Amino acid sequence: MKKFLKQALGVDQGEEILFSDYEDGGEMWTGHGPRERRHAVTFREPFKSTPVVHVALSMWDMDSATNARADISAENVTADGFDMVFRTWGDSRIARARGRWMAIGAVAHDDDWQLY
């Protein structure tokens, strides 16, 4: 659990199109090649320290003839941003996916004191 004591909190959020492989026969749709996509997200303003990041699929378009397998996560989280990572495996064929994210953490405030 992350606890915040007497700090200004910031919330940043957004939505990212992770891929659209159906249009051009990409790996996620054909099932051949890398089955992972990474999208670098930069926060609008940096946090004071590493925030808590939540990610979720907000849209996915899958082939109904194959198994629906998907994993989405936030990796390499820093005060400046993170990588949104989508993975699938096996016979899953995914035409396109979009992810939503929210970051919550301590932010700088005008009343913060810096002694040195």
C-alpha cells in the first residue's frame, strides 16, 4: 500500500491506441512474429516520485474463431512515464487494441519548501 501524508496528489490519465494490425496484416492479426507491443507513455508533468499506475483494455477487436488471450500491464514506471505493454500468445488473433491508464502520486506544490 502506498500512503501519502500531507502531500499534494496528482492524477494523470489517458488512452493510447496500441496497434491496429488488421489493416496491414501485422503480427498480432496473423499470429506470426512478436506477440508483444510496447507503447511509451510520458506524463504531462513529472511526479515527485514513482506513481501508482493502473492500466486496462478500453477496446479490443479479436477473431472469434480463436481463443481470446490478452495481458496488459505497466512496466518501467518512473516519475516521468511508463511503458504500456500488451501481450498475447497461442492461436489468438487480435485486430486492434486500445489501452486506458491512470497514474496517481505525489506532485510538487507551490508551498513546498526547498531548504538547500
